[in-house]
Amino acid sequence: MSPVSRGFHRRRQDPAQTAGRVPPGQYVTKDFPVLSAGPTPHTDLDRWSFSVGRRGQQKTWSWTEFRALPSQDVTVDIHCVTKWSKLDTVWQGVSVDTLLDLAGHDGPFAMAHCDGGYTTNVPVADLTGGQAWVAYAYDGQPLEPEHGGPARLLVPHLYFWKSAKWVRSLELRDTNDPGFWENYGYHIYGDPWREQRYAGD
Amino acid sequence: MEALDGNAIGGLLIEVFGTEMTAAPTVCGNCGDARPVAELVVYLRAPGTIVRCRTCDSVLMAFVTAHERMCVDLQGLAVLG
Amino acid sequence: MAGTALRRRLTWQLAKVTAVTTETASVRTVTLDVPDWPGHQAGQHLDIRLTDEDGYVAERSYSIASAPGEPVAITVERLDDGEVSPYLTDELRAGDDLELRGPIGGYFIWEPDDGGPLLLLAGGSGVVPLRSILRHRERTGSTVPVRLLYSSRTLDDVIYQAELDQPARGVEVIETLTRHQPPGWAGYARRVDAALLADVAWPAAEMPLAYVCGPTSFVETVSQALVQSGYPPERVKTERFGATGGT
């Protein structure tokens, strides 16, 4: 380890308040850091659409149609692979269960496709059973572009790179193909409680 | 956080290539845009360092460090140096 | 350019802080004694690495403020939500160790043989590497004409004001204050735009060399305007610092 810099410490929240909620290697932050691998897309709502299904057989909703779907308010903890965790984050969105029921789901794996070209892969079993949403509001406000607005995938039980920003479709597939970060060596699944940050963990 | 430019990865590139690289010429493999490394678009605040073409946004270089080993992907470049 | 490539290892080393001096309310210059410093070029930067007791590591880059031959110094602006900058400006003191590696940079550098006339364009703390260039020019006795256009929010935010009030011969300093100007202010009072550049910049026909440094949005606006006014892109060098402060 490098020599310790006298008097330097990162910001951290009182550990006693967060016992049991913080996966190994994480620290709690009150900020909401913005991490991005590319420019922030800005998609007009009248051109936005969201699709679910196998390629060529997708069900598609316009923004108006999407917002008319039943939605949920959820409070969840989120964990970024860069080691920050944020507790009790409040979101509003459509459950992926709802979307898959309407689209007729078929296929064990999903690839999320996003404006700007980002992708990430998640097993369908991790998107159902109340574990995932397509969220369009954070903390009571419309989701800001820098945090993934108009809508992002929200899969809080996995590292937050799986909660793809600017999501536009969930493509169902038979194979668990790696997405953007997975291709560069991040873990194919990404369970924070087993500290699955990188391939081979 | 706004994007930076290739100057910000000067140290990283010396680590990877063993030599100063910010003045090295590059050509984007997607659109042919040509400019020195220093003028490429760099995203540092991410699970890895991503370097993109200033004209077409294609990923030109990606650097991910996992367990003290760095994965370096340069597939987006047609020319480097 | 190939001739300036350096084959060497870039290793982290421990430097000793010899002084922390106040430039403005939020800006400090940290002067360092670096035992194995190989020398640097004007415009280069170094990387700083901080480690806490848990082994958490934070790294940032800072432009070198001093000229080649002077003690190594960096100038740091404290960002309110920064993780590293408040430590460097508020906690660090003479006698402390600081881990660094450098010098780094082969593009945003100037040597007297590169010629001019020079147009230096600074947005906020972007003035730091340009000040290194100015000091190097003076120390080498170069007579290349220079114009420095320096944009700050208020007069209290201007770094190196005393030095810039007494520029070396052949150096013209033009300041603009974008947020608030004192009574009697004779400089510009707005963000740098194409019209302001048209007033200040060397005509493209004189084959000037331009160095633009500061927040990303400042660099984009200024460099694009220069190229549109006829500066060849390869004679406009850019270094982006992100929204504010250091890299």
C-alpha cells in the first residue's frame, strides 16, 4: 500500500447507521455521483419509445402509452461497482414484470439497449418477481438526463452498471451475451453481496 | 461531469505504452477523424476510462483495471502513433 | 513530434511540501521538493495520489505552475464538492509528504523554438499551465510576442494577479470578469465570445500558436471560434479541465 497521506480521508457516513445494508467493500454516500462512459443523450419524448421482446417481435410503447401503464413507487438501496452505495433512494417506474406480461416473455436472458449505444445483460429471472423497473422519476422529480432520463433500468440487487441509463429496449435472447462493461472485464452477473465486480470473481 | 480530453490520460498512457502518447496521431476506425490523442474525448468518471472520437462518439480506447490487471481495448482506432 | 517522445518509466515518488501559499480565497499554490525530478517542460502536468488509512486511493492531475528550472509547484482550486482539492488547499502543510508522478505531457507544451506570436487563453484555473509558459518565456529571454486573454468570475478569483499586473516585455494581458466587475473596471465584462476574440486574437495571417485551457465548455467555445476565424486546427492546442478546477 502507498504511504498514507496525513489527514486524508474520504467522506463516509456513520457505519452504525448502515449496519447490514452495505455490501462488502462499499462505503455509503449522501451524494448521487454521475458516472458516464459517453455524452449524455437527449431524446425528445415524442420520439422516445420503449420495446420488449425478441428482435423482430417486440412490443413497443410510446412515451404517452408507457406513462399510462401501472407504476410503482419504490425505495431501494443502490450499489455502484466503483464502491459507493446510496441508501433509501426513491424511484417511480413501471415494473419489468408488467412489461414482460404485456409483451409475452420468452427467453432466459435480456440485453438492455440504450440511447448512446450502451448495453448491459441481465438474466430475465433477475428482472422479474418485483426485482426490476423501468424508472422515469427519482426523488419525486422526472429523472434528469445525467441520471438516465427520460427512463432507465433499475435493478438494485445487482451492481448499478446493470441499471442501464437511457434504456430504450429489453431484447430477449437465448444466450447471456456480455454488454458494454462486461466485454471489458466486468462480471457477467454482478452480485454486490458476493462482490462480483470483475470476471472471475 | 463534463468530458475531458486526452491530456487527462497522459500518465495512464505512459503506464500502458511506456512512452509519452498525448501528441501521437490517431485515426478513428469508424469515421476517419484524425487528431492527436490529446484532442480525443475522455470519460474518467466511470467504471473504466473510455476514450471517444470527437466527431462520431465511437469508442476508440477503453481501459479497465480489475484486480491490479488492466484490460486495454484499442479496437476502435484505425491508427495510433 | 516523434523526437519529443520519451522512453522512461513513470514511477510514483514521495515529494516533500515546502510551502502552501494563498493565491485567492479558494486557490493555493503548493511548492514541492521532488528528490528525483527529471525536469519538466512548460505546460506539463503531474499526477497526485492520496491514500487514506483504509487503503482508499484518490488520484488527480494538476498542471505545473512553475517554469522549467524553478522549484516544482502546482496551483490548486478548491472545489466545494471535491474529494482531493479541499485536502490540498486546506489540510496540506509544509513538511508533509505528497505522492506524485510526472512530468506528463507532450502536446500541451511550449518551447521558445516553437515560436509565435502566442495567444494564451485561460478560463479560471486554466491559467496555471499558461503561467508556466509565460515564466519559461521570460527566463529564456524569448522575445516572442504574447497575448494572454484570461477569463475569471470576479476580480477576487484572478490568480497570479500581482504577476499579471507587471507582465514581462512583449506580453500583453487582457482580462475579462464575467460575473462581477469592480467600479472603474476597464477590462472586458463578459464571457469570451467570437467578437471578443476578434478584438484580442492575433490575426490568423500571422500564423499564431494558440493554447486554450480551462473548463471544457470554455475550451470548446474558444477553440471553435479561433478555427472559424482562420486559425489552422493544428495551431490551436487545447487542455480541458472539466466543469471547474483541475483535471
